[in-house]
Amino acid sequence: MKNYLRENLSFDQAGLVLERAEDGNGGKTLHLNGICIQGDIRNQNQRIYSSSEIGRAVKTVNEQIAGGYSCLGEVDHPADLRINLDRVSHMITKMWMDGPNGYGKLKILPTPMGQLVATMLESGVKLGVSSRGSGEVDNNGSVHGFEIITVDIVAQPSAPGAYPTPVYEHIMNSTGGLRSLNISQEVQGDPKAQKYIAESLKKIILGLN
């Protein structure tokens, strides 16, 4: 029986690099590049993913993307393997191997959650990643039959095993936070309104420090 496997990497562990590029329509696109899952080491969950297992899983993801499949990711930790469209913030555009590790390129989408992530990144917030997949784990902690479902964006852990309250929850409890996110859903076709909402969220985020 396959298990639900979720592995977290901090900003530093993933070595995330933020890329900005023009989108051809006067706007810009944001990408995150970095390690999505580490191989050939025992991780904090006491599991070991061999580089060969990760390589097969990465190959499958790339084949799905090449076949027209949209590999969507969410903000924070979902409870299962399903993709919740109201939580989608990005999509995986490609994955590759470098040494024993699986790397990925994540394109931030102009969804409400994607705008939240973009605002945090441009405000200097360091975010981590969490791979979501399935596989069988033997008595030694070695993973077999590994499949990558997606890679999610998560809050930066301040220490091994210690995660702060997600920034999203802070915003939901902040004055104007929920209203800003609700409005952002209503004005998705209005660039000027979207810019105003992004600035509002940026002020809220900076006020959390």
C-alpha cells in the first residue's frame, strides 16, 4: 500500500532562486528554481529517497508536462494528494536531476494565492517548498515506487521541525487582509485594481514583522 509522502525543504535547503521575466504583454512573470526533493540522504522525516527513485519520478513529471498536463501546486500543506483549485499558486514547468537531487522550476500564476506568493517574494519573504507524492516505505525508511504529485510552496521553517504560523493565516486575521483577498478575486481582469490590491497586501505583510 502506498503512503502519502510530504517532504519539506526550507529556503536555504532548496537553494531557491527567484527569476523575473517580461511576459510580452507589458507585465512580468515570476519563477522559483531550486531543489524540490533531496536524494540519497535520511531526511528529517527519517525517510531515504534514492537518486534512482527520484530520477524515475522526475522523468514521469516531465512526460506529463510534455503531454499537456498542468502540474499545479498550492500554498501551504493540504491534507491529501488532491489539488484544490482555490489554493493553486503556481505550476511546475519542468523538473530535472542534478546529482542525487530533483530540481524544479515553478511559475507563479496570477491567481489570488499566486498574487499572495508574488507579493511575499517581492517583499523579501523567504519561502520553502514541500514535495507531495506517494510511495512505499520499508523498515529502514527507504522509499520505493515513488511518484511526485506536485511541489507546494510553504512558509520558511525557522529551525528543524519548527514551522511558524503560515503568513496566510496572519493575513486572514489582519485588518483588511480577508477583504483584500476577496476583492482580488473579483477584479482579476483589471490590472490597475490588481496593482492596488498587491500594494495593500504588501503593506499588510510588512506590518507582520
